[in-house]
Amino acid sequence: MYQITLKDTFSSAHSLWDARGKFEDLHGHDFRVEVDLERDELGPIGVVADFLDVKPKLREVLGKIDHTFLNELPEFRGKNTSVENMARFIHDELNKRIQGN
């Protein structure tokens, strides 16, 4: 198993439902994102993934949520803007771009 990690950051604001306290109010964060990519075997050129291909795709995904109020985005309609739901969004969007869907 081979693995690489990409790191990036974004900033955004949100408010959480049923957070029992100050996190229900509008507040912001600077988020650090780490994405692990894995393969059982290295690709034809001896890498897990080409950083020059994947990093812009990650930047594109994070660009959709960077400096936004997450609660107002259609991608989070009906969902709590928890870190877990943000991670799911980032995973799903990046996976679509990597898979070419």
C-alpha cells in the first residue's frame, strides 16, 4: 500500500444546529485540510498520484467553500455544517474530479 498526503487550508463561517452554546451563533474558522490518497500499486510512472493534477482539483473544491457562509450554500442545505459534513463534501467533490465524473 502506498499513500501520499496533500495539505491545504480554507477559511469560512458557519453556525451549528443544536450545538448547545456559542457555536450555534455565526462564527468563523481557518480550516486545515489533509487528503490521503492510497493505491495498492504505484501507477505507470511510479507515483500514487500526480501532485500537478490533484492539487489544483483540491484547490477548486476548497474554492467553493473558502470565505463563504457555509450555511447558505446549496451543498449544505438541510445538513449541519459540522466538520464531518465538510469533510464528506470535500471527499465527494474531490473524488468526482479525480475519477473524472
